[in-house]
Amino acid sequence: MTRELRCCPRYPFVASAELIEVDSQQQISARVSDMGLHGCYFDTISPFPEGTLILLKIVKGLVFFEAEGRVVHSRPHLGMGVEFGNIHPYFLKVLRDWLLEAEAAAHTGRAELLR
């Protein structure tokens, strides 16, 4: 059994994302599969290696979230876990609103509302 290391819960959350590697400016598209206050998981066949610093933009409907991030684990052909870095206060509010919505959906068994 794997020990849970996160300090905050993550919730199912589906959204599209664009990720840019800071040093090379390489850009990839990904899909968010879960999110928490300090990070999220991106489904992508070509994840960046662990330790990579990225800029990320997550889009859900007409709302978007931007932040710096660092890849904390990477699984080739599957995806990567990213820890958020600096978040502008405006985008922190966006993130908190999304998480409140995701938490409510998880507690009512209505996670399909997040798609």
C-alpha cells in the first residue's frame, strides 16, 4: 500500500491545459485529471521529467488559471504530478473556487458536473 504524502486533498477535475518548460520553452498539451490546493495531475503521453520547472495554464469553460509549477513525479506515456509554485492572488481565487465546486460535487456524488 502506498502512503499518501499530500497535505491537502485532491478532487477529480477535468480541464485542458498548456504546459511550458521554463528553460527550453517546449510546450505540450495535457488534461487535468485531479486537483488540489497545492498541485494537480496532468494526463499526457509525453510528460516532462521530475524536477522540471514549468509555467501552466489550465482552462475550464471561459475561466483559466495560471501558475508556476514543478514536476514532482513523472510516468512516461501516462502523465505527471505537478506542485504549484507562485500563484497570483487572482488565480488563487480561481483555484479555490474550482476546488469548492469539486469538493461539493465529490460529496454529493456528482463529479460528472465537473466535466
